[in-house]
Amino acid sequence: MLSSTMTGMAATGYCTALCSKSNFQTSCLLVFQTDHHGRNAPATKSLRRRSFTIIRAEIKYVNANEAKELLAVEGFSVVDVRDKTQFSRAHIKSSYHAPLFIENQDNDPGTILKRTVHNNFSGLFFGLPFTKLNPDFVQSVKSQFSPDSKLLLVCQEGLRSAAAARKLEEAGFQNIACITSGLQSVKPGTFDSVGLTELQNAGKAGLVTIQGKISAVLGTFLICAYLFITFFPDQAAKLLPAS
């Protein structure tokens, strides 16, 4: 249908190609120009009739099981765009590390102030480093993969991989997939991984992990105390005399 449309239009006019990019897809717009008599219109005249065809290349959003199939069956390669701390805790075996954000070690007054605030809140409680956009991200991926490579982008929550996909699409990569909700949604054993923890736990650090352990111990103690008082009330009365 596209071929016949182009042939019909070529008989009465000429074609110009315009390309535009949206957030997550690339569109090619073919504009055919003719005058009202069906003759080729001079380039200086305004367009009077338009016919266009849009060709889109969309990024795939898949769950963990679908992502596993992309690796095993369709030959996708894994590009991990997380920061180096999360990557070192756990990552998919044979994945290429190309962080979308890198640690911000700039020493101008504004950055120092922001880093201090960050380290006393997000850094302290969640173990998140103070980062900035990696200016070499696209070039790093290009150095390892050609634009027609099949790439599965992964991060911890799914946000960074989506942003990275947009940048790579703008750079000419067309075969891109991302895991919806990121590695935090991956069940243990889904992928062969490397690291000291499971993939879904690689984003957990800071005081929240200690708080979780304290809450688990305290909860266990309270449950045991409740069961002891319920099933052994006499002994509990001796240990906990009424004031």
C-alpha cells in the first residue's frame, strides 16, 4: 500500500521528507506537494495538498519473564544504567554497565550545599549517592554496540531505563526494550546474577535497611510476648506483677 501511494503521488508532484522525534518513538513524515492542476508546483509556492505516511519505531516495555525470553531467544544484550553502587550490589551476569547518572564530585559552592543536604537526608536514610547526568552515556553505549543492536535496558525502578531509552533512540538505536518497574520487580532466580544480594534488593541501603531489621526483631518479640501471656497467664503474672 505504501509503494502504490508513493507511486501515485510521484506521478503528480514531488516529495520532501521530514523527520521528527517524540519522547519514545521516531516518526518519519513524507510530504507530497502538487498544485491544484496536478502539475509539479514551484518550491516557492505554499503547500496546497498533503499526503503523508508515518513510520514508527517503538520501545518495548516488558515484564521480567518476557525480558528473559528476549535474552534467551531473540539475542538481546543487557545494558545496566544504574549507578555503580547498585550495580556492584547485584547485576545480571554479562551485562554492560553504562550509568545514566554518575557521582557528582564538583566543588562549586552550589553543588557543595546540595550535596551536603542530600547526604544528610536521602543519602543517609536510603543510601543514594549524589549524582549528575553522565555526559558520556551515549558514547559509552556506542563504543560497545552498533545502532542495530538489540538492547535490554535495566535499572532498579524502571525510570532511568526509560530515560536512557529516549537518549539512545535519539542517537539512532531502534531495537530497545525496558523492564517495566525495573529490577525491583524481578523474582529471585529469574536471571543469573552477580553480587552480594538479590537483584530486587540492590536498591536498598542506608538506615532504612537497619530500620527494617529492627522492626522485624521488635515485631517477633511482641508476637512471642503476646503468645506467652495468652497461653501461660500464670507464669506471665509472676513475671509481670501488677503495679
